[in-house]
Amino acid sequence: MLGLWGFTRVLILLTVFKVVVIPGPDVTSDVEEIYQGWYEVLRTGTYPLDDVTWQYPPAAALAILSPALLPFLGYSAAFFVLALCCDALVFGLLSYAGRRRGRSMRGAWLWLAGVPLLGPTAYCRYDLMVTAVAVAGLLAALRSPVVLGALAGLGATLKVWPVLLLAGAARGRAAFRSAFSAAGTGAGVVLACGLAAPGALAFLGFQRDRGTEIESLGALPFHVAVHFGWPGEARMNYGSIEFLGPGVKAVSTAAMLLTVAAFGWLLVWWVRARRRTVSTTADAAFVALLLFTTTSRVISPQYMIWLVGLAAVCLVYRASRMRMPAHLVLWATAVTQFEFPVWFSHVGHSDPLGVGLLLIRNALLVAATVSACRILWHQTVTEPRLEAATTAAPARLPAQADRERDRVSVSS
């Protein structure tokens, strides 16, 4: 298994170092141009205040500055090596957890396959570093809610979404400890970043103004509409290619409302859940991330690495029933590499191949989300209620028999 991991990671390194060239846009340009540009600005003691593509929480600066840990390598090479180290860390954590009693190696196998299925994009974005923090937090959740909260808080200051790790925290003292730890860690990191450099919260305004990115679920109607005279266009906006034109703002607003509704459902689940297993924390975090990703105005290719990481943690636990959603995510990840970078030009032109790829990938994500929600609800809400009703039924039968005897005695 270790040999297979090493072989697939060598293939990824060959692509990011351009020994093997993947068709489509150069995915390393984000590291070589954007990240390195931010690196130079951050080294001067300030955040990139004049760059609207800086849309990340303040601790993201740590990821961008991390190649300085390897001064004997160039910026890009150091970044790729650090991505490899984070990949190895996740694989090691999943393998260690999977070998414990009552656990499974399915999670490590899913991670082993998922990263190369995404291709070089996995090593050309700092999302893999964030995913490593999230995986470590989820795997520590059963033993220490405080560690879960601390890593969720740290992760949220890197890229917001790790706060969803708290979605499955058990009600009561454990939930309080996790939330308190997350809030304390997050606030501490943000404060430290704010004191270290001006502009730590500038990302909030840049993120707010984003539109509907062409790979998102909400973009599909516009991909079709352009063939029927829709006057809008797809062009670079706020660091990604978005649709601009009539109706786009309404769709973006609808996406945000759908996200709110999705998290409303998650809150209802959290209140009504009656039974927990060892996998519930991971399962709920996976469901929350699926809801967040699928309803988002933006579904960038690197988002798949988040889903693969949390799906892998679910599969570590034999009690988890998330195998089908996890496999759907794996298939969606494979399709994503063809959507970006291989045939991204077709997506940009909204031609049948590009639209077909998006339709397949997004349909797989929707199917994974719906099935994961149903599984989580059934296991933690429906089944305990049915079991309680079944257990209570025999207890009512003697009382019912006594009432029947009483009626017979009165009538006679």
C-alpha cells in the first residue's frame, strides 16, 4: 500500500514539475505567479490589500509563507514538497487510525486514490494543507473535543470551511468544549495576524462581491442559455471565471439562500438526533461540507480534496454508512480532472463536452449530498424512533388486554 502511495505521488510530482504535461491550462501558475506574488507582499509586513483575488482568512498567510521553511529550494518547488508532506501526513494518520481495533483501512485507500484522481491541482493549491488540519481534528474528536475544536478553529482561519467539523459535536459538555476551544483558537490566531500585519480582514469584502463561478451548480442554466441568445458572458472576475449578465445576481442570491436552508436542515438534525455512533462526528462533518460545497456559488476543482479528506475519515469507522456518498465523491473527483484542466476550454465555451462534464460532476455531488443526508438522518433520527416505538408497543399490550376484560365484565 505504501509503495502504491509513493508511485502515484511520484506521478503527481512529475506533472507539477512539468516533466509530464497535462493538457489544458497550466495549473501550476497559481503557485508560480499568484502565491509567489502574495509571498513577496506578505514578506513586507502587510496583506495584499490591493489584490481582490486575496479572499482568504488571515492565517492563509502562513500557508503562503510556508515555502520559506525550505530556503534551499525555489518557491514553487518548496511549495510542492510541502504539499507532498501534508499528503503523506494525511495518509499516515488515516493508516494509523485504520489499523486500530474496530476500524478500517478503507479511509486510507480512499485518500490514496482520491488525490491522484484530482491530478496536479491537488499539489498546486494550499487546500491540501487545510485538509490535513481538518483530518487530524476529526480523527482526534473521540478522544478530545478540545483538540477537535482547536484544529477546527485553526482550520477556519486558514480557509473557513473547517469550522464545519463542529457540526457533529455531541450536545452537552462536549459540544461546549469543542465550540469554546474553536472560538478561542480562532480568535487568538486572527488577533495575532492582525497585530502582525495590517489588512488581516480585507478578505471579507473581496469574498462578499463574488458572483456565480462557471463550474458551480448555479452556472448550468447560463451554460445552456448562451446557446439561446442570453447576452451575458463568462470572464475573469475576482480571481475566477464567472458568469456576468442578466439574472446572475438572482442566481447567486438563490445559491446563498439555498445554503442557509441547507444549514437550517442541519440544525434541525442536530436537535432531533437521538443516537450517536463512533462515526457520527465525522459523518455529520462530511454531510455539512457536502451541503456547503454543493450549494456554493463557487465549486473550484480543489474543493474536491476537502470532500475526499472528510469522506476518508468517515470510512475509517466501520460503523459509518457513508460508503456510497464517499464513492460518489471519488467518482466526482475523477470527472473533475477532465473538467479542469484537461477540457477546461470546453467548459469556458459552454460547448456540449464542457456542459456534459459539469452536469456529470455536479450530478454526482448532488447525489452524494442527498444520499449522505438521508443516511445520517435515518441512522440517528429515524431508526432510534422506530426502535423506541417497537420497544414501547409490548408494554402497552397488557394494559390494552385489561381494558378489554373490563369491558367484557361490564357487558355481562
